Amino acid sequence: MTLSSGLPPTRFDYAAPVPPIAALGAVHLIGIGGAGMSAIARMLLARGLLVTGSDSRESASVDALTRDGIGIRIGQDAANVTGVQTVVVSSAIREDNPELAAARAAGLRVMHRSQALAALAADSPVRIAIAGANGKTTTSSMLAVVLTLAGRDPSYAVGGDPVQLDANARAGTGEEFVIEADESDGSFVGYHPHVALVTSVQPDHLDFYGTAEAVEAGYRAFVDTLEPGGLLVACLDDPGARRLADLARSQGRRVVGYGFSADAQVRLSDARLGGLGAEATIEVDDAAYPMRLSVPGEHNLLNAAGVLAVALFAVVASEPHGAGRSPERVIGWLDLLSRFSGVRRRFERVGEAVGVVVVDDYAHNPAKVRAAVATGRGAVEAGGRLVVVFQPHLYSRTRDFAAEFGAALAPADVVVVTDVYAAREDPLPGVTGALVADAVRGVRAGVQVEFVPALGDVVPALTGLVAPGDLVLTVGAGDITSIGPALLLALGARSIREGQ
């Protein structure tokens, strides 16, 4: 049953069959330090392949992979692909990259990272692919942690670093393989999952899709790749995910909805937010249970509800009818969820100095930023202020969503905006972080807004702005994460000077 006609054209045929892992030979990954690439490198190594890589700079991820036994070159050179049979790249690697160009010229097998991941997961009995504009990294991590705590030894490849796991990827011996399915380049159509979880369908990555309508078509194509008899788990609170669920249901697919919506099969109510945790009531099969999480925010209640839906309607589906959703089993899964302690860079507490708490978050689209700011607003102690430092990510995203970013940031007391983190893009005329700063001013006149273009100037600016009781939230997918530790050091030094 076809739900969609396809995706925008790309350099890779994501839907093409992938070769077996044993056929890949020696594998070289270009840009191996990235979150997705490092996960694939670890899993290839665990499967017994010879793995090498390169990256443009040293990083904690590169250091960790080196300790795992992977040979990595800093700097990219055509000589680095000598002696390998397969080269793996992400969409960020351009065709003029010297290593990719050399691989093409030598006729080596070139695979997109999603194709390598699909090859790794091909033989798994239960492939679970998690997609969505918001929440997919936390939801994927949450499911991987819960399955691990349940003793099921899952395989997983996620785009973040779960606090309770040794790494962002593992080749386990259990039936489940948890995949964070990236929609940004359409590559999520290659996994052919048994379970697809969609957290949200919202306009993003318009540099690839072009229009919001094309984004929705991409998600329809993703659902169309479900294995026969597969299950779609969708957040019914999100309009785009609800439309996807409704269409899939009309085509005869199995669908389980979750959320605060009255018709959700895994239904949340009575959310209680505040501090660094969250609580709610959750209903399954007309029975209500208390849900308590050790991570904050309404968005994490939704993420947990999605994980519970997968656990109850897919992971234990082989058990006798209804056994997987008995009250005892539901309570057991909820206990495991309560023990999830988060993902690095997802509202991660960096530290505290002189009464100022610093938290870091990877949010980089308007909905994610709105959720991070709302969570920060709820975590600020009485009398304190929420100070948000936002680094826009991508020129195209800044151009397309400056107004939405302004609205998402406006609930803060103080907003500091840096210039755009370019990532894979070239600058666009007239597009700077000032667009976002101006948008914040246009939404809420009372908020203090500072545009500080250079990242090196942010800590000095913050040191003069913040006071005891404030919560500083650094937000963005670029190198903004360096600000938190530097600010704590600067505040400590200021305290020593003032004490003298």
C-alpha cells in the first residue's frame, strides 16, 4: 500500500538494497567524529570489520573512537582511502572532498551513512526506527536505555550520548535494534522497520525539501517502508503526525497513537511540571497509572509515552494476548522509564557557580527551542531569571524561521543571540543572528535582548549580565556548547576577585 510518491532527488538511492556487512571489507568513514558517523563506526568495528576514519579536527568523539581502536587521521587527504573497499559519508560531505573524490575515481563502494546503518540492522528481528522533527534523539535514547535496563541487550544507534550508556551505539545480542532515523536528507526511507515511531511532522530542513508539503510527503514515504504487518506509533498531539496516522490507518496499517489527545491509546493527563523532573497520569487499556520521570518538561512526558507504546504494543507483542499490557507489566515499564536520566546536550546541567546554574541544550529548530525555553522557565527558582544564549544553526533555517525563533525565545528574561553557525552551508546575504534578535524584540518588548555576533565575546557579556539565582540556558546545535564551562570558570574567577 503506497502512501507517498517519493522524495526530492539526492546523490544516493536510499531505497536501493544494501550489501551484507561481510561484503563491505575495510571501511573508511569521512567525518567520523559526527554523532551519526561515530555510532556507525562503533557498530562496524563490533561486527569485526577493519574501520578507519578521518575528521577535520580533534574532538572528544574522535578521542573516544581512537581509544576503541579505530585509526583516525585529522585532516582529509586522498591517501587516506588507500587500501579500503568501502567509504561511508554523510550528506554534509561534498563531492569535492578529496577523500570522496579519490574514492569515486578509484571505483570504491561509496555508501551514505544511513545505508551503512541499514546494512548493520538488516538481520535484526525487530527494527524500531524513530523519526520526527523534535524529540527523536531523546526518544531513541530513552528506548535504548529502557530496553537495556530490562535486560533485553538491544542494538542501537542514536544521535546523542545517553548518560546511562557507554556510547551512542552498541551491537547487542537481543532482538531489538533501535535506530534514530534522520529525516533531514530523506535517508530515513532505507531502514524498512518493523516499528516506526513518529514524534512530530513539522516544516524543517527546507534546504532539502523545499516546502512543508514535501516534508509531509517525506514522512509518508518513511511510513510506506514499514515491513508488512508493521506498526506505526504516532504522537496524536502533533497535527502532522496525526495526519500521518490517519492516512496510515485508512490504508489498513496498524497504528497506535499516544499523547494528551482524548483518542490516544496511550494517553497522558494531569501533567505536573517543575524542577528537573516531570509527572503525569498515563492511561492504557482504560487503566490509569502514575508516571514519574527524572527528566523535565512536557515534551519528555510525550517522549516517554511513545516509548511505553512501543514497549507495550511491539516489544512484547510475541507474548500471549494481552500479557504484555497487564497492570504488572505496565508498572514495570514505567519503573524503568522513571530511571532514565537523560541525554547529553538535552537540557543537560553543566554546573553551578556563585548561585548561577548553567544548562546546555541542542535545540536548533523553533519547536525544540520553544520546548527548551519552556522547560527552563519552569526550572528557574523564585526570584531568578532565565537567561537564554542562542546560536542559530544554518543560514537557510535562520532565514526561513527567524520569526518563529523570536517567538520561541521571547518567554526568557534575557536573550543573547550569536551569529549563525554555518555547518554545511555557505553564507546568505543579509542573514545573520541579528534577524532572530530583532524578531525577539518584535514579539515581547520587555525582554532584554543582546546580539553578540562573535562566540568569543559571549562569556564576557554574560559575566556582566548574570546574577545569583539565574539559570543560563545555552541553546544550539553548533559550538555554543563551549560557552557553559567557560562561563562557570569566568564566574568563579569573578567571585575570587570580588572577594579580594
